[in-house]
Amino acid sequence: MRGYVMTAGVAAAMLMGAQADAKGCLKGAAVGGVAGHYAHHHAVLGAAAGCAIGHHRAKVAARQRAAEQRQAGR
């Protein structure tokens, strides 16, 4: 099963352009790969979706932290 998750993670990184700043992508890909594996053996699809969702959530969290820092600086 680890092989599926690793393969799914690599495939997700390739689909997302393998950015150096892939915050949230690896964790999302791992969770999505496992979920996809159990949902009718779609580990790669789950990993790609998990990567996109994880990256989006990390981006939103970074924006919120930046906004809080700006508020504290005023």
C-alpha cells in the first residue's frame, strides 16, 4: 500500500508542476491517495485532488496569517 501512496504522491507532484513551494501538497496527496485507494482503486486521482486541496488550504492559511500580522502591526 505504501507503493500506491508514493506513486500517487509522485504523480500528484508531476500534475501540479512540481513546484518547489508545495506546501500542503504532500500531506494532501497522501491523504487523497489513501482515500482514493479505498474508493474503487483511484489512488492517483485521489492524490491529485488531495494535492490541489492541500495546496489551496495552505495558501489560504498563509493569507490569514499575513492579514493577522498586518492587523497586529497597526
